[in-house]
Amino acid sequence: MKISFSTLMLLICSFVSLHSYAQTNQVAATNTKKMYIDVHQLEPGKVKFEDVAAAHAKDLAVEKKYGVHFINYWVDEQQGLVYCLSTASDTGAVRKTHAEAHGLLPAYTFEVTDGITAALTGNKELFLDIHKLGAGNVTAAAVADAHKKDLAVQDKYGVNFINYWVDEKAGVVMCLSEAKNAESVIATHKEAHGLVPVEVLNVKQGQ
């Protein structure tokens, strides 16, 4: 069967249009995902990093079912706290993944935006410090400005800020850094902008 040149061109254009439409929809679907940090409050002194790593492996085994992508997690063994960073369509998807994977549901979940990630050196302890500024009292732009001030003085205290996450609605900011101790992290924040964290957690990171 012969196909005219005009018919062939029409078919090609239709295929290209459909392919572009599919790609556009795929990008749009990806962009609808939000970033979350969910917090598990377990028993102080009874949480082992290895156990959390095993639970995280179970999360990864079922995350695609709920459209979730777990990125990193941090464990404070002494305080019994676990912080999980992920992207998902909503908090329900994150909870469903945890529920099916191992049944350990978070105490609360923050919807966050992040900054630009710096490289880990691996030479010092990791700290996650928490700022609770109050609902509606913080913006991502203001935190970005404060973070620049942290970077300007961090070397003085031997600190390396890795990234930060902001929940504007809850007024919570979480900063990840490498430092010799918690006091160095606090001193950096204090000199840079005066916003001292309410707690500084010594954590181990997994992914």
C-alpha cells in the first residue's frame, strides 16, 4: 500500500506532537511532588542506626507503589529520633509507605523547601539543628539570606553547613552541618544572624 508524502508528514507530525505532550505531562506530574521531612519519635537510647537502615530498606522496597522517593534520613540514637527526607504528592503517601513497609508512623511531618546542597567532607560529626520561629514568622527567602550569613562565618568555628529545610507554614527551619560539636554550630548561628536553634541533634546520615 502506497502512502502519499503529505500523509506521511501528517503521521510524523502527529507522533511528534503526542510524544511532546507525553513528555510535558510527565514533567508536570513530577513537578506536583512536594518535599517532606517526617519525624519519628522513638525511645531514647533504644534506637540503633542499623535498625533504622533496615526499616529504610523496607521503605525503598514499596515507595514506588505510593509515588514516594526517600532521599536521606538522619538518626539521633541518644534521643531516639529519626528524620526522613522525601518527595511525594502528599503526606498521606508518605504515611502509607511507612505503614506498609514497617508500621512505624511519624509523629509529625513538615512540608519543606530546601537550599543548595554542599558537599560532605566526612571529617567531623553531623548535626541537625532545629529552629522553631512560629507559624507564619519565617519565609524561605529570609532563611536563604540567613544561610548566606552562616556560610560567611562558618570557617571561623570549623563548621560546614550542608543544607537547610524550611517549613514556612509551621515556622520551622532545620539545618544540617558538619562540626566538632554542637557548641560550634550554635556559635556560628549566633554570630551570623542571632537565630539560635532550640535543639541541636548529633545524627548519623543514611540514604
